[in-house]
Amino acid sequence: MPAIARDCPRCPRLVALRRECQAEHPDWWNAPVYAFGDPNAWLAFAGLAPGKHGANRTGRPFTGDYAGDLLFATLAEFELSRGRYDARIDDGLALDGAIIVNSVKCLPPQNKPTPAEIANCRPFFETQLAALPNVRVIIALGRIAHDATLRAAGMRLAAYPFAHGAVHALPDGRHLIDSYHCSRYNTNTGRLTPEMFVDVFRTAIALKDQTSGPNSSTSPR
């Protein structure tokens, strides 16, 4: 499966929004957002989709919006990053042992992709996961990312319900950990606190040495 093109035409609604953003903000990225992080990572974050003023603007996942503030601060706390996050793509930040892969690559209206749009992006998400043979733990940020990861692993969604903090064993020996998305809404309402997010990272660290082997179930199909 080739890498997703900047002018990917698969989702008409997302293409229309992309063109609106290009006209309104021609200096923004305004294109599908690629993965960011360590290609040899043991830990992968399955995100939802680019935010308008975050990744859609900067071109890097979680960069420039509130969700990124919490995510990158917690990555730094667990020494999974190098450099200082400054909400800019040229801030010099790098990830060590971690990588971020969005389940949907383009900005959706109201941050809500449709089932068809999620399905259209599934081959790209699966291809990116398949290119990460050292990943042993995946943290799904929200229900959509959880479902996308299970589908990539060939698992029945009904058998593995989403719940914050839940751990799901994947067929290849890896583990999927569920987390509420680190969005401003979730943190402002108290649905996700920084302490809850830290606990998810602690779970991932604890599982790190319990998993091994390539994730063969994520090859494109």
C-alpha cells in the first residue's frame, strides 16, 4: 500500500474541509498527517484524527493543540521524548521508544469522522502499524482508535469493549490499553485527569517486557 498522498481523494467530505482550510489558511499544513516518532518504538499511540488548530495546522500529530500539551508532557515524564515540546513542528522534539499513529489521517468536521471515512483510512493505519515490528504495547486514545486497532488485529469488537484503563491481549502477544482521549473536553470535565493518564503509561511500562514478536496481524489486507 503506497503512502497516503497529500491530495488523497478518498473522502469527499474531508476533501471539502481540507480545501476550505487551504483557502482560509494557505500557510497551514492542510493535508493528511503522517505518523510521528521512533520507527523502532516499543510503544505506539493510536490517535483519532488531526485537530484543526493542531496537526492540521502544523503537520505533526498532537502538535499545537491542548491534547498535545498533556500527551507530550506525559511522554517527557516517562523519558519517552528528547528535547522540549513547544507546539511547533520545528521545536526539535523527538520521541524515544514511542510513536503516534492516527487512525484517521485528515481533519474531520467537529473532530468526528464517519464510519465510511474511518474505513477509507484503515489501509493506511494498518500499513503504518505493520511497519512497526518492535511495538509491543499500543495505547488507544479513545473508542475510534480502539476499534481501529482491533480491526487491524483481526479481532471482534464486541468481544473487547472499550473502557478506560482496560487491557486487551492481542493474538500476536502484544497488548492494547484503552485510554480516554487527552482532549481539552475530557480533561476539563474531569473524565480524564493527568493522574489517570499517568496510570495508563504505568500500565504500558509494566506490560513492556511481557510482550514480544512482530505484529503480523496488522499487515494490509
